[in-house]
Amino acid sequence: MPANTTGSKKVFVPATPGARSGVNFVRNASSGSWGSNAGAVNAKDYQTQLAAGVPRDQLYNTTMYILCAMLIAGLICNYLIKPVDHKWHMSADEVAKLQAAASAKSEAAVQHGSFGIGKGGLDARAALFWAFVGIPLAWGVWKTLESAIKIF
């Protein structure tokens, strides 16, 4: 990476503007702190790698290593899951007492209907929030179907 100098401190910038491969570490000249610019890998990165002479079969190496590391982390997490200790299990008497208390409740004591939504109606405020979610969702579905039609 080329080094630009600002006073006595050096600032390292990527050779190609906007090119990110993995994580670029940048030294902040004003505060002297280190930060990282970790971004998602996009198509421009692959074009930059191709222009740099990286063979096509090696373009996704970093992505595959990241996915492999995530798989290994998941396997380790699965291995670390253990059964609940027997001291936390309920005894047969506790289960029977809990079931008896639940069946003793009458149907009138059980609440029905919507919880926390008021009357359950659709007022202007709720419609506005549904539109806030629904319009981008509908647009995304439309664009997906538009792209899928091209295949057939």
C-alpha cells in the first residue's frame, strides 16, 4: 500500500480507491488510533482481484475460509451443549401439582383476544407502520419476480 505522509505520521490508503479485500487497517493521522474498515465483499472486489491477476478459481478463497471458520465454530458450539443437570429436573410431585393447578383454572379466567394491541383494529398509525414495512417488501418481491421471469 502506498504511504501518504501527514506531518510525521504516515497514513496508509488502499492502492485502488474503493477496493477492499478482507480488512484494511488505517492509521488515523489526527488521533493516532487504529481502526478497521471491514466491509462486505462485493463484485467490485472480485473485478479488482481479476485485474490484479488472481486466477478465477481463487476469487472466493477468503469467503470459503470465513464460511469454514463459521462451520467449525458451530460444530464446537454444538459439542459444548450438554444435557440439563438432573438437579434442575422437576419431581413427579411437582409436575402433578403444577398440572392440577393449571386444570383448576376455569375457562373464564383465561384471557382471549389480542394482547397489547388494544382493540385489534387498524387505525391510521398502524396503517402507516404497515405501509412502512409492506411497501419495501412488495418492491423486493416484485424485483425478485422480475429477475426470475428472465430465467424462464
